[in-house]
Amino acid sequence: MRDSNDIKKRMEECGIRPTPIRLLVASALSGADAPLSLLDIETILDTAPKSTIFRALTLFEQHHIVHSIEDGSGSLKYEYCHCSDSHTHNAMHTHFYCESCRRTYCLKETHIPHVELPEGFTMRRANYIIKGICAKCQKAEKPA
């Protein structure tokens, strides 16, 4: 989890006013061990207005403080970007969606493969999801 002063400084560097609710949303994401859905964040911050949480996430995504992941579950997941250049192709990473526990994992060391685009096309973001069964679920499924 990032220090709240680091989060505040990052927001200020991005031109975002670090309001208490924005700091709470960013701290929840920064401290999570996996990407969180809007519902997950609403549950963690149960007294915060849902619309305010959503607006904070949208603002953070526009400024590359978080990125969203479409993992096929029908619910966007959000992840705190721990480095300031996380929106570049070299920093993008693969995500793994477990079809058993429905958890999304970040595979930070597994970068998205380079894709050669036709002339005139510019990539702005990529969403690379691998689906299967995570190690924890595989252990639980194996007979003893």
C-alpha cells in the first residue's frame, strides 16, 4: 500500500485536488492485492456516495492514476498504477481471470506482446486477458 502522502502528491502532480473521498478511493485501490470492481470499492467505503466513487475512478483513469480492466466478468475492475508511466505500452501488463473464483490477477511481469498495427493506426490502450483456473483454485480442486 502506498503512503497517503505519496497518493496525495501523485494527485497534485496530475492536477487533481486530493479531496478526502478521492484519497480514500485511491488508498483502497493502492492497498488492494488485486484489481477491484466498483462494487468492491463501494463495499470497502460503505459510507461514501456511489456516484462520488465512480466520478473519482473516472477522473483517476483519465489521469492515468488507475487503469480499468475488462476481464469478461461483466464488471470493470480498477487497479492503481504504481508508476507514473503506467499508460505506456512497455508498462502495460497481462491480467489473468480465474473462471472458478472469478478473481482477476495482475501478471505484472508478463507484458502484453507487441502487435504490429497497420499504417495510420495508433494504439491508446490494450486489454490482454488470459482466462483459466488460478493456482489456489487448482489446489482446491485436486483430490487429496
